[in-house]
Amino acid sequence: MKRDNFLYVLFGLLIGFLSGYILHEVMAQRQPPLMPFGQAAQAGTPAPGNSAQPGGDASASGSANAGSDADTMQQILQLRDYVAQHPEDSQAVLRLGNMNFEIKRWDSAAELYDRYLEAQPDNPDVITDLGVCNRQLGAYDQALDLFHQAQKLSPDHWQSRYNEVVVLAFDLNRPADAMPVLKDLERLQPDNEQVQQLAAEVKRRDQGTSAGSAS
């Protein structure tokens, strides 16, 4: 192979790698942090790891202050025991769901969110996180239904719209269907950097799909 041809191929591979990496980074950020403005951020959930009593101080969500994977698992085990003994403590159930969400145990998180919603059915943040669990488990239609439920309960709920865009544009490869939702999301969160990054990728994908259809 001639040197010029070799450099051309190498350059092409490099561009392909960088494009793939950028897409991966965008996709990795498409799920916002767990309920940054939602139920877990607003309500201190019990942390019986210290006292085995409800009402303990808790972080905003999941294992943000756990310190290490070992600490996180220890907290989960302690909280699981507490929930087994106090199944009526819906806030403890929610916290355990959040912690399972943080470590990507989607089945367990979904089961716990379902339990929480039996007691507190009108929480759009938890409904959205349950939708995310369904999305991670490949149940895209159920995820979309849950995001729509959250929006009915809270018309300005941007997290559910964000995740709806993700499912439509990336999981179902329907960027055109995602565009109206994205427009509403941008209206609700005009200065949100995550939303801006998502919008750029969805619009790029929509243009590519439109160009492919035209040809």
C-alpha cells in the first residue's frame, strides 16, 4: 500500500473512532442524574444503616455518598433487611429502589418502584425512573407509557420528556417522532447543557434519516 493511501485509511479510521466515541459519550449522558429535582431530592428518605430506624438523614438519591462499592452494597443489604421488616415504609422502599437504580440492577429497582407506587401512585419522578428501568430492560412501549403518565401528572416534567426522546430517537430509531417532544423539552429547559447535547445528536440523526429516505 502506498504511503499516501495508508495515511488516508488511517485518517478515516481515526475519524470513525472519534465519531463513535462522541456518540457513545452523548448516549452515556442521555439519562439525567437520578431524580435531581424529584422525590428523592425533596424528601429525606430513611437510612437505617446507622440506626435501623426510619427518618434518618439521607442523600439526594441512591449511593451518591456511599464512598465505595463495598459501602454501597453494605447499605443496600442493611436497607433491604429494614424494608423486609417494615414493608409499609414507602420512603425506605423508594430509597432502596434508588440505590438499586444507581448500581443498574434494573429488575430490582423496577420491582421496588412498583411497590412504592402502589402506596404513592401520583409521583411523576418515580414513574419516570420506573420507565427508565423498563427502557433498560428493553420494554420500550411500557417505558413510553410511563413517561406519558408522568407528563399527565406534571405537564412541565422535563425528565420524562428527556427519556421519551431517548427511547424514540435512539432505541426505536424514530428521530422524526422524537422531534416534537424535543421541541417541548427545549422550551422547558432552554439552558440545560444535557438537553442541548441531546438535541444536537437527535437533530443530526434526524437529518441523516431524512437524507437517507430522500436518496
